[in-house]
Amino acid sequence: MLMSGHTTQVILRATPSVAYDYLTRPALWHEWHHSSLGAEPHAAESLRMGDAFREQIKSLGIRKELHWHVLKSDIAKEWLAEATMADGSHVRVHYQFAPAGAKTLFTRTLRYTLKPWSLKLLNLTVGWLKLRRDTQRALQKLQRHFEMAQPSSVVTSASQDH
């Protein structure tokens, strides 16, 4: 199964436990990632391994419902969830939290497999680039959430697969 994706890192002005608590509440993702249109109300809590939730997204002008399952939740260290969509596509998001002094090095890895040929073609042409730019912008917004007036320091180490 061919997966596309990338990894992005950002320094957050929060301890790993504070960053983890905020980022593992999918109902809040819309506050920092514009593709997220919202999640079920119970996802306002920090979700743990075995929890499930639905999220509405809009990416490249296309609305989708994702059915997420949390696969791993190691508080203040790591969170992993996988989603499926009605068209057979899959998304996996992996969050890692590492202490960086009084701050957190937050690593977000996104992997996805698209099933419809039309989405595969869109991804190969412009989708993957737009997704990377949108993710970087989202992480800058997330950084501002924690740092308020601090300058951005997003570093992208792309492992781009098509």
C-alpha cells in the first residue's frame, strides 16, 4: 500500500504534558488546523488508546468524514491515531513530545493512502505540496497558541512518498 506523508517539527512553549493534553483533544484541532471542521463533542477530552471519534474535514475543497481510532496514548510522550474514510482512504497521525528545556519539541508525522484514482492524481500533482504548506501554516498557528508573541521556528523534514 503506497502511502504519502511528511514529518514536521516545531518547538512549543509548553511542557510536554501541557502540549500533549491540548493536542490530543481532537475537538480542538479546528483551533489550529484549518482543514479540521470539528469533531464529536466527546473528543474535547484528551483521548486514550481504544477511543474513537469522527471528524469532519475539508481539504482541497473536498469535505470528508474521518472515522478515527486512537492506537497509542503514552501521556506526554506519544499519541497515534488512524482514520478511515468511506472511499477506502486511510490517514495516520503520529504525535511525539520531547522535552526541550522548559519547552516541547513536537513532532507530527502524517501518513495517508488515497483510494479513488481522482484523489491519487490530485495528490501527485498539487495535493501533496498544498498539504505540506497547510501543515506548516497550521503548526505555526499552533506555536502561536503556546508562545503568544514568539517568532516561528518550524522545521520540516519531509519524507515525501508518492
